[in-house]
Amino acid sequence: MFKKLTIAAALFAGGATITPSPAQAFPEPGDYLIVRAFYADADHNQVIGQTWTGCGQPAGSWGVTQSVYRELFFTPCS
């Protein structure tokens, strides 16, 4: 019992000392073209789909847009 209580107290003290980093907001879609690329593998060797929005253009997509391997790109509108 004492051992479990000691471990719980140590975990709580460790978690209480960690300060969260500030949240980073996504830029407004009107100012940037926001592209989500979806990959077939963790090494990002093969793009299997993309979605995009922003720059005053209609949103669009192609290919497979559901994958745990993805990356976001923000390109300023010209």
C-alpha cells in the first residue's frame, strides 16, 4: 500500500512540474494555401493523397485522404 502511494505521489509531483508549451494557431486559410499530404508509410516515401484550402480558391482533394502518416504545409498566397 505504501509503495503504491509513494509511486502515485512521485508521478503527481513530476506531472505538476511540467509546464505546457503555448498553443500554436493555424494561419488563416485566406492568407495561406494549406495542404495536407497523406503518405503510405512513416518514411513519407509515397504520397497517396492531398487536400488543400485557402488563397480564395475552392477547396479540393485527390487520392486517399485518410492515413496516420500525414504532413501539413503552409504556402503564402501570392
